[in-house]
Amino acid sequence: MNFVVEFYRSRDADEAMLDRVSLEAPNLRAALHGATELFRSLAMPQVPDRLRISDEDGSELYAGPADGAYPADA
């Protein structure tokens, strides 16, 4: 399945997207693991504090901390 991972910084109600990456993974848990690896390896202008994972249709599947904390239901 193709996922879209967005890394961003949030301050109050404002968000600044730092990077958007397509990621192929079999399920959401694997996509979150891949996003964690990307967090460590991508050179971004700032350190992101949040990430969002969407499916290829744009439906949000996960939004949370960029440290790779797994959601209980993933």
C-alpha cells in the first residue's frame, strides 16, 4: 500500500510542513516504522515534532509525535 508521510512543526494553531514523502508499506504499523526511519535520515531545515500519515487518496490514518510512538490501534 502506498502511504504519504508529512513531517511538520507545530506552534499553537500553526503548522509548517517540512517534508512530504511517499512510502510503500504493507500496513500502517510498517508505515509508521518507515516514517521513524525517515525522521532519522532525512535532512530537513528544522527538526519536526509531528508527523501525519495518509493513504494515497489523502485520508488521514495517523497524526502524532514524530518520535515514532505507535498508536494503540495501529
